[in-house]
Amino acid sequence: MKILSIQSAVAYGHVGNSAAVFPLQRMGVEVLPVYTVNFSNHTGYGAWRGPLIAPDDVRDVITGIEERGVFGEIDVILSGYQGGEGIGDVILDAVARVKAANPSAVYACDPVMGNAKSGCFVAPAIPVLLRERVVPAADIITPNQFELGFLTDTEPAELESTLASADIARAMGPRTVLVTSVERPDRPEGTIEMMAVNDDGAWIVQTPHIPMKANGSGDVTAALFSAHYRETGSAADALARTTSSVWDLLDLTHSSGERELKLVEAQEFYAQPRLQFEVTQVR
């Protein structure tokens, strides 16, 4: 499997491609990383150094890959945080060009906009770009519950309303929706869930909630789910494997007391997920 991953990169820590690439490689996936920024660290620290990469320069790198004749071999185009409309145009153009070379390729978009605690933290133009142009072009999207509501102008909360919101998102274009950080009001205390919805049904998995802010964990989740789903065609299997790997990564990180993901130390959890959590079909 080959994945073209168009995301940010940092030297210290693990977000964007610096979170997604290694777990995919440890699974045996060939990754072609294209960087949209090259920062010293993620912006959550409040201070960072390094350049935003101009959209034309990102496009040049992608064109160079195309000139090597590998677009026909790419199975998945993966994107995450989009810092500006210019990068969105580059990504959409890359998706169209890859799919022209390989019609079976899929576009997996993590529509990063914010979360329930912080609210929306992207520029005002980004949600509009995602809603009107990017999500309709995607085959898979991986929003958290807050982002799902933002995309669909709904308020997903309990199971039925989250399913309804996912269906609205699917009607926009993508056939598969992975909803991360599902926090139903009636769930057992100290738990959190993820839900996958596609044409075949809907599945949910519940895990203990690990009380930490983990920058980059969403990037790992989107990457692993997209790869597993592309490989097996089973949303339930992809959900089980992704949940297992990401929970073990977060548990290891939390136990270490460190802020940055213990991405390398957790490598066996990507290669051999323990499948310790039950996936339940809910539709």
C-alpha cells in the first residue's frame, strides 16, 4: 500500500506527518510525506520557529512525485490540518490528479477545526472551505464529535443524534465517517467512544478515558484508520485495530508523564494491535 500524506511536520514532538508517518511505516505501509509547514514544534507551545511552505512549493513537490510515475500506485491521499485556502486548493488538485491515474484511490480527510473544550481554532475561512469543497471530495472523513457538528450544523450528543449527523456528513460526499472523541451523555463515567459509519452500517467502541491532552493523537488515528480500512474494506475491523493502537499509545504516554506522544516506544502496538476492546454494531 502507498499513501500520499500531505500534512505539517515538526522537528520536536509528533503532529501532522511527524505523527502519521512512522505508525504507518511500522504497519508496512509505504508513505510519501509532503510537508505543508516545517516547524520546530507544534503551535500548542505558544512559540515555534520555522517556515510555512508556500502552496506553490507544496504543489511543486507533488508534481515532482507525479513525474516519477507513481500516482497510479497511490492507494490513499491523506490530509489533516489545513492552514489556509491555498493549501486546500493544492490538496484538492492532488486528489484529482491521483484519482485520474488510479480511479480506485481514496481521499481520507481529517477535517481539523477544533474540539469541544477549545472550540474552533482555525481561521474563519477554513470551516467554509472544508464544508463546501474539501469534504464533498473526500471518501473518508475523520472528525471528532465537535467537528462533525460544525460540519453539519447539528449538535450530535447521544447515539441517535450522532448517527444522524454522520448521515448528513455522508450525504455531503464521503461514504465513510469515523467520529472520534464521542462523548455521549449517557455513557458510563470515565469512558469515551469512537464510531464508524458507512453504507454497510455503524459500529461503536468504548474505552477508558485517559485524562490528558495529546497533540497529534488525532493525526495517528486518521492515518491508522484510513490504512486499515483501505486494506480490509471493513469499517468494524479498522475501528477495532485503530482504537487498540491509539489507546495503547495514549496509555503509554500518560504513564510516562511526558507531554509529547511516545510514538516510537509504542511501535509494536501499530504492528500488532492487541484488539482489547469490543466493537458493537449499532445499526
